[in-house]
Amino acid sequence: MRLHAAITTTEKAPLHQYDRNSGERIRYKKVTESGGETEPEDIIKGYEYEKGQFVPIEDEDLEKLMLESKHTIELVQFCEKDEIDPIYFERSYYVAPDGEIAEEAYLTLREALKKSGKTAIGQIVLNKKERLVSLRPCGRGLILDTLRYAYEVREAGSYFESLPQKASINKEQLELAEALIEKKTQAFDPAKFKDHYQQGLLEIIKAKLKGKKVKTSHKKPAESTVVNIVDALKASLKEAEKKKKPSNSKSEKAA
């Protein structure tokens, strides 16, 4: 089994910190609370059990917990593909069979998951740590998602407890919201959405490299104002209807 990261950050422009006057890159030093610089070999990890009191954890202690990667997934169970709450998903990997010998088993699992509509749940060792993962079909192959453990996800209830269990919603407001949802429902295509911040940043970088005046196509969001929700929904619905209707010139040509 071979894993290939499904997410890339190479298209993003990384920004570093520099001294404005000298142009030198800013670096960080390891210092104690009293301001003294510490050598890397003198730094240890620890768990603070009381304010100012900690239990030292040596590298040898952590090495005992580290596991060797076997490049295999131990499948524990299967579940419905939509049963996993998105909050549990962390990072995605494309999974490819490790050679021709493994291909038959790989394709068998892919077809079985497709036909059953199920997702496989298992555990795998990544970076010497045991991770909870899901495995699902993806085109001609499989995709593996690392999952958060239950203790890593906070319970949502406490954040919403002040909200009413049942609420009396304005009928017109609800109907407008439903109509807007209906009008603007379409298949999700991530390619249609642009990262305007990154686009604007790249435009700034290119202009500065060429010594030109900085101009970007990035538009600042309008200042926030308090608006009536019904009026806002009506305006959104009107805009959605405009985009759905063909232009007059197209209608005339068709006629």
C-alpha cells in the first residue's frame, strides 16, 4: 500500500518576516522565561500538572510509544458512507496498491465498497503513531482519510444550550429561505470557487517584482450593516432568478 497526499499547498505564496531596514530574514531563538538563550540539546518536553510544576518526558519515554509502520491498514469495521460526521475528518491521502501482487485485493475491496455503499474503518501507523482512518472508493482507486479520535472533538451541546429546542419562525421568512435554497441548488464544483486572497497576493507579488504600481482585482467586502432578514432574502432570491433567466439577446436568437 502506498499513500500519496491528496492536499497540496504549493499553489499558495508563503510569506516570511524580514527586517525592513537590513532586509535580513527574521529568525527565532529558544529562550527561557527569564530571557536566557537555551541550547537545543538542553530542551526537554514535559507535562505541567500544576502552575510552574511539570513532569519531564524524555525522548526515550516517547520512543517506547512509537510504532513501526507496516504499510498495512487493519480494517476493524464498515459503516454507511454518510455516517461519519465531517468534523472527524483530518487529512486525505490517495491510496495505491504496492505492486501487482497487491492489486487484486485492492480492486476487490474497491468494488465491494462501491457495491455496498459502505466505508471501511480501520487503524494504521503513520509517522510512528497509530491513527484512526476511513477508506472509501475514489474514481478508479481508494482514498484514505485520517480521523480524529472521539476525545479530540468537543461536545456541541454546551455551545448551543441557550438556543430554543423549538422556535416560532416567521412564515414568510421561512418560505423565502426555502425558495432561495431551491433556486440556488446545483451540483458542487470546487473549481468554480476562487481563493481571492491568494489571487490578490500573487498579483501584488508580480507587480512588485516588475516594479509596477500595485493593482489587484481583489474587492474588499462591503461594510457590515444591520439589514432586515426578509429584505436580504428577497434580494438574494431576485438575484438568483436573474442568473437563471436567459438574456434577451439569447431569447431573440432562439426565436
